[in-house]
Amino acid sequence: MEDDADTLGDERGPERTCIVTRQKGDPSGLIRFVVGPDGCVVPDIRAKLPGRGAWVLADAETVALAVKRKSFTRAFKQEMRFASPLVEQVDDLLQRDALQALAFANKAGQVVAGSMKVETALARNALAGLIHAADGSADGVRKIEAAARRAIGDRRDKMARVQIFVSSQLDLALGRSNVIHAGLLTGGVSDAFFTRAARLERFRGASPNGAAETSGNAALNET
């Protein structure tokens, strides 16, 4: 039988081991889970909760496999329960984390909303990335992308894009109505949002389109 260090992984080093695949990697590419007071598995997406943690690759398929194969029971050496479907729990937490980071960036004055303001910021080459509402029109996205092409040419390919939130979610995060297009000015708080949004997209099985990943754990812990 594996001991705790082998099953859960050593949390003191620079890498963590997925309890499903046994793959080692940077903590930013995995999700930590702990045992809650009620004996349920608790997602610890910021990796800050007390107690020993079990790590799983940060994608929905692997988390689902961890439940199906009873990987948490083996890792924690006790029968584990789930307060609700674990994949849904993690998705909800990652989504809220990203939207909270967007709200924080907005309070810091780093967000411009509305097509005209976004195009103006693009012309000044002041944006770290773009947000399009998932329920917005394709024509509106094309117009913003055309403005980016005119303003910064090929450099637009390196700009982060996020299109996973509907307009009502953006409205709540930004404290305004009918947000379809927005842009984030360059800066650390903007990087933190794009890092979190990219993490959510990867969890859902999507490939982030230019989302900022260079900030790593520093950006995840910034807000």
C-alpha cells in the first residue's frame, strides 16, 4: 500500500502529482482537493485550505475519472462523500473566481466596455486583451477584430480573448448593463483575470485563445 507521501504527493516541492494519472506538473496545472469537516471532498482552487491535499489535473474529464475510480478514497484512505457533483462544483468555483477577478480589475479602472471605447483603446495600443459576450452577435466580434487588425496588425494574434461568459454575467461583474464587448488595459490585475479565465477554459476542454499564462501562480494569488 502506498504511504501518504506517495498517494497525495509532497506539497513542499515545486511539482505535484495527479492522483488519477500519476502525472507530475506545476501546481497551476492541477487542482487541489481536501477533506471537509463533514467528510466531503472540497475543491481548493486557490490551494490555501489547511490539511493534506490530493491533486488532480485541472480538466473536467480527469476530475470525473477521480470520482469514478474512487481515487479520493484511496488518496485520503477513507470513504469519501460529495456534497454535489464534483465537476460542477469545480466549474462553478473557477467561473466565480474568474468573474471576481474581472470585477476587481474593473474597480481598479482597468476595464473599458462598449464597442467605441474598446476601439479607442485598441487605437492607443493600450489593451491586454478582449472580452466578447458568448451570446453576442458574430458581426459585433468581427467589427472589433477588424478594428484590432487596423490598430495593431499582427500583434493582435498575441492578445488574449475571452468569450465564455454571457452578457448577464459580464453585467454583474462590471456593474453595468448590456455588456457585449469589453477590453482590459495592460497591467497585473488584467493578467490575473485572463489567467483565471484561461484556467476555466482549459477545465472545460477548450484551448484559451491567446489568454495570458505568463503570470502563473503569482497572478492566481494576486486577487
